[in-house]
Amino acid sequence: MYVRHALALACAAVALTACAGVYSPESSPAATTTASASAAAAPSSAAAGLTITDPWVKTTKKGMTAAFGTLVNNTGAPITITAGTSPLSPTIELHEVVEDGGKMIMRPKEGGFVVPAHGTHQLQPGGDHIMLMGVTEEVRPGARIPFTLQVKDGKPLEFTAVGKDFAGGEEDYQPGHK
């Protein structure tokens, strides 16, 4: 009897977790939600064994922003992320921050992000990140933003990132920022 109840509770938990990342077209992609950030940021997985943990998007009024998290490769081969999409932005680029002439600059990452076999790839402020340009809707704390990352020779990774205030290293993510 207890086994059946435990199994039923486990199935319900899995179903609720799966729904946490579903995008509803009735709400704006940048709409604020009362769901907990940890539930919305639960890792999502692609068939190829790629997941992302703690995905988040820096809050912004409009213009440019960036998404972060940790890509996790659970397979025995490297996985390359080649592009991304989100209903929040018409233009998304995979970016890196590098030193150029004594200054730190953002630029598109040649070849995309490579997540090593059984390894991770950190997307973080001041480093590799997903750049969203042409954002026309405000991203507020707690907003749930759907993303799809294209995987070279693999199935796309779909996940939902949570809007988060972040001052950090004073990244601007506005046009002309270097």
C-alpha cells in the first residue's frame, strides 16, 4: 500500500516538474511569475544527454540582455551548441568575453560553445553567455523566458530561464558596449 502511494507521489512530482518549464502563449515571455525560481530553473534535457542547470536572464527594460547557466554533458562525446532562439529576442548570438588591446570585449564565439564529454561549460557574466539583442519587452525578476539551443548533430535543448537582477561587474549589454 505504501509503495503505491510513494509511486503515485513520485509520478505527480515528475509531472509538476515537467510543467515548470512549459511556455504559455497566453502570457508574455517576460511576464513575472509567482512560481519559485528553483522550480522554473529545473534542468531540462535533450535526448543527447545535454542539460542546463540554474538558467537565468539578466533583467532589463529593453534592448540587450544575456542568459547564463551551466551546460552539462552527460555523454561520452563533446557536444557543440551552435545557435539559440527565444521568443524574447529576434537575434541571439553565442558570445565570449576576451581581452583585446588591453580591454575586455564581447564578441560572437567562433564555433559555438563546446561542452566536453562528461563535463560542463559555464555561461556567466564576464565570460561565455547567450546574448539577446532587440529585446522589446521588459524582463523582470522572476520572469520565465523559454529558450532553444541548437546542438550540432543532435537534438535541440529546450529550457526556461528565470529573470534575475544582477549588478555584477557592471556589464551593460547595451548597443556599443565593449
